[in-house]
Amino acid sequence: MTFGQRFLERSDSYGQLCVGMDPHVGILEAWGLQVTVAGLETFSKTCVEAFADVACVVKPQVAFYEQFGSAGLAVLEQSIAELRRAGVLVVADAKRGDIGSTMAGYARAWLDPESPLCSDAVTVSPWLGFDSLRPVIDLGERHGRGVIVLAATSNPEARGLQRSLYDGTETNVAQHIVDRVAEENALHAGAGNLGVVVGATLTDPPRLDGVGGMVLMPGVGAQGGTMEDVRRIAGGEETAQLVSPNVSRGVLRAGPQIADLRNAVAEQTAALRL
């Protein structure tokens, strides 16, 4: 199956929530953990045990593991493997973007079954041109893995770029990215392997009808996005079923007790059910 089809299948049982696994300094300290590899490992093991049988999607923020070097990446490798063995869909939030053989290297790192970091999907940046993503798109198609492309993010620094018109057309850059993703996904009868990132706090989001793949939607909860925003941005029912609202702090601040984290996932899933 494609990544999009696997998301639809798992969301039937677990809801559409994407839980952010973000071991930043504030969370580690709030959990009474040291900002060390040992603290990172305790955080990650706790999250894996808490989320493995209740979450549809888990999204580790790669940067918070990379900051500890190879030891941190080893913790991430173990966490990804354990979550995937439990059936959770893992989206590695790496936001990689480059050209040629370098992009192919990133693709192999995150989507090749032989890689210890292999995930169900990876976030990528298209700002070197959408076609620079071809190596990761092709590998995702080969293995049925997801490629989630930044399209319309909610950070204010991005607005000037993402709202600018694309190459002399009347289409802005964000909409161009969404439209290119839709073209790639149209090769599949159902939901495809590509997805987009669209912030839930946007007042003028791109049109998502026909995107044909996961819409990862950060900004829900602590950042101010609501379910009304999610439904407004999603548009029709066909797209709404592909939206995965991302919540990080709203779940993690319930920790460090496993039962409390599970309850937080259940509460957020119920609140965000589309």
C-alpha cells in the first residue's frame, strides 16, 4: 500500500492525530530529566511505551536527537524501530532539502528499508525547487513511504516566500507546491505517498481539494489552531479524512507518567476527531 492508504487504514482505528515527540530542553526539565543522552533515552522510551498502542502517527523531531550527536541518533533509531514494530506510522520530522546525489543520500537515510533510520515518512523542504525532491519522491514511490512536503507553514518568516507568485504565474508558491503534490499522487487510484505540511493557524491557506495525500497540520492547540480551523482549511470530506492534526505540547506536558500520556493522546484524539 501507499503511505496515504496506510494512514487511512490506521486512522480508522486510532483517529487522525499526529503526536509530536519533541525532547526539547523545556520538556526534559519538566519531566525531571537531565539534558543528556540518558535523559533523552528515558524520555524516548517513555514515549514509545505510552504511544505504541494508542497513536495513529508519531512524529519525532530529528533536531532534538541530532544535538546529542551519534548517541542521540542511536536513541532515535531505536525509538523509530520500536514504534514501527508496534504498527505506529512514524514521520521523521527532518525537513531535508538538497539536490542530486545529496538528496538521494537523505532519501536513503530516511526511507530505505536497509537504513537504521528508516521511517514510514519524512518531511522535506522544496525551497531548492520541487523537482530537487525527485530522488526522495522516487524512493518513496518504490517502497511505499511518505514524502511530506512543506507547503504553507505558519511561521511568520515564511509568508513573504510562500505567498509570492511562482515564476510569473498567478499561483503563489504554496499553492504551486500543493498542486505538484496532487499531480504526483494522481498516479495512484487512492491516496498516494506524497503529502503536504499546512499550518492550522493560516488565514489564507492554499486550496487542498484533490491533494490526494496526507495533510500534516501543525499549530493545533498550544499555537492557537482549533478544529474549526482544521475543517476550514481541509475543505471537503475527501481531504478532511487525510488531515493529521499535529499536537506536541498538548500531549507531552501531561508526562512523564505513561498512563497520563496515554490519556492525553486519547483526549486529544477525541477532541480532534474529524
